[in-house]
Amino acid sequence: MPEGDSIFKVAQRLRPALVGKSLSRVELRERGAVPSLVGKVVERIDVHGKHMFVYIEPRKVLHVHLGMKGRWRSFPGGVARRFSPASALAVLGVGNDAYVCFRAAFARLRSIDDPSVRGALERLGPDILAEDFDPERAVTRSLAATEGSVAEVLLDQRVIAGIGNVYKSEVLFLCGILPLTPAADLDAEQWREIYETARELMKANLIPGWRSSTATHKAGRHPGGVERYWVYRRRAAPCLRCKTPIERATDGNLDRSTYWCPRCQR
């Protein structure tokens, strides 16, 4: 499930292949082939939360949101012709290689001055994986969110960008906070701990391989290392700390699954 760390790793893989390279092929589901961009250079690839921005000279940007099921795949050489064009939202070619985005929420080519691009960035909260991340900005936004549960606020990309359903459940377990707690009940110190834990956990998962919470969080590592997650998708399984069965519910308007230990999280 793509979350902030997933998008960050996708960008890491795409940059060496695309940045500084001339495009031999650009195709988009929303408009077909874009011959005007053939020969143009990819200038940079930026990430903000769950959004990716591929900047192409002179003033174009491919804005991608992977949504719940999106992914990028590379097709070297002649293999590039073996995927179904109908299944691709965006295709970027370099030489005979192709880099293809599938099943994303959207992939839109716009001018960098387009209001939709500026608006998307302006609506997003601070990116939890940004080098200049300031937790106090996120804390301030969270304290202003007086409606909904803690779990709902963590998924609100206008408050904090990059946290998704997996990290929502895992971080709240590590912080000992019940996900259904009203957001208004938390103080600044509790929000600060949540975001510091989330950033630590997500940065630890930027290395290649499967995402894990139990093997990477220094304050809560599970010595067995068998389970990848403390609570996520472990409904009715015993808590790795206290053996109490894990519970699950769908929370608020988002209708997203939330997992917790009723004993460890009060």
C-alpha cells in the first residue's frame, strides 16, 4: 500500500533512470502520445507526502498520485512493448527503456504554473519525510483539528502529508494511544511524540526490502522479528506484547480499517 515511504523509494529508483535524460517517449491515458515532449529533459523528481512531481523542461510537470494501488514498473529494451497500453496511466521512455505508472489515482501533465499544481501543494500539510520537516507545524495543525478521531487526523493530508493506513495503526500502537480517541483530547506533547515516532519509523523503512514496524523501531523492536507489524492486519491475533487479541474497526468518514490493542492502547 503506497504511503510516504513508498513514494520516497519510488522516486529514489526513478531519479537515476530519468533525471538529466532526454525523453524518447511520453504517453498519457488522459491525452495519448505527447510528441512535443520527445527530446525534452527530465529536470528533477520531487515528492511531497503521497504526491510525486516529475519536472520536464521547459515548464511542464507530471503530477502523480499513486492512490491505494498505484505503482511504477520499468521495462528495459524490447520488453517495453509487452505491457498493455490500456493499463498504463503514464509512460516515460528513455532510449528503448520505458518507465510505466499503473493503477494510480491519477497522472496529469500540467504547466508548472497551473493552479491545480500550486493548489495541490498549498493544500498539503508538511511532508513528514522532508529534510526540513518541522514537527511543530504538524503539531499546530493537529491541535487545530478539533473534530474527528486521532486516526482520522493522521490520515488527513492537509494536516500531515505522508502517513497512511499502515503507519497510522502502527505508530499509535507504539505511542500507546487508542486510535478512536477524539483528536481534541490530545495535547501538544502527545502529537509531538506521534510525529517523531512516525518520522523515525518511516525513515527506517527507506532501505530496500519489505516495510516493517517490529524490526525497525528502536523503542519497540520485537525480539522475535517474525511479524512485520505490531497490529496492522492482525485482527484477533495476540498482541506481541501482552497477548490480548488485536481489535479492528472502520473509523469515521474515511471508512478505513484501524487496528489496535485494547490493553496496550488506552
